[in-house]
Amino acid sequence: MNNANEKYLPIGTVVMLKGGSKRVMITGFCSMATEDQSKMFDYAGCMFPEGFLSSDQTALFNHDQIERIYHMGLIDDEEQKFKTTLKTLVSQMNGGNAITNQNTVQSTMEQSIPPIGPGLSGNVVAQSQTNNNINFDNNGIVVNE
């Protein structure tokens, strides 16, 4: 079970960063700033409750910068499996080139975690629509639930 001290909190977790004045929701892992791809951050996030507004407002931060957790994201079997894979990949990356390592993590995640929704590699949309009665518009937004 996840706890506040465990690295790689689940997607959707809402936190306050040390010295921050605005809450941040975790939206991703192992991200690099475009201006300095030599350093990988534990998390990517967006402002809460506003959500993702533009790529220049994405917060990149490390676990030790989290001061407080307001809400823990969804923890289920799929999240646990993902976290195990993520931890294994990150531990294997020690000592390598950050750009190569980021590409390795992204490539491995794309292979091990099937995409969901239109416009993503793989054709999962038809299966999702048929099995779950979920319909997506052209932008990947759920309609007519």
C-alpha cells in the first residue's frame, strides 16, 4: 500500500510543494525540462484545481520537495504493477545518459502499458467503446457515458 514516504505516488495525487502557495496534481513520472535534459525529475504535475492549461505551466519536481499530501490518487492492481515496472526501470538507469534513459523508460512503458483512447499508438479505442460503452470524440474526450 502506498504511503506518504513512498516514492512515486499515484497519478492524481494532490500535493503542496515546500515553499509553494498552490497545490499541484501529479500527472506523470520521470520527466525532463526541455531546456535541460540532463536531469530527470520524479514527477510532472499541473496546478490544482485548474488542471493542465499549457505545457509551459507543467511543474517538474522531486519526491523530497513534497511538503503535504492533500489527496492520494487511485491505487489499484494496475497502478501497483505500473509502479513496480517504473521502479525497476529507474533503478536500472543509474549511471547512463539521461536522454537515453528517458527514451528507454518511455519506450518500455509504451510497450508494457497499453494505451487507452483515440490518437494513441495501438487500437484500444474500439475495444473500450464496445466493452465499456464509452464513446470518445475526436479530441479523446469521453462523451455519452
